[in-house]
Amino acid sequence: MAHSEDRAQDLKLYPPPESVVTTAHVSGMAAYQKLVAEADSGYEDYWARLARES
């Protein structure tokens, strides 16, 4: 596990260009994490909601 921890410390994040940010379906990391939490708490309900919205 130490090897994966070393890799996490070396992780570099590069912000996307503004043109990508303004047209993204997910507005940022907080919104992404909220979607992940929703999917984790109710997988079928999550996908049913997305299907209704599209």
C-alpha cells in the first residue's frame, strides 16, 4: 500500500481550459463527488433519475 500512497503524493492536477469548464455537464469536483455519493446511496434511483432527465 505504501507504493500507492507515494503515487498519490506525486499526483498533479491540471485545470481544464475555461472553454471546457463553461460547457461541462458537471460543474466541478464538489458536484462530481455529490453525484458519486448519490449513486453509491441508491444505484437504481440514481440511474432512473438520469434517465428521466434526458
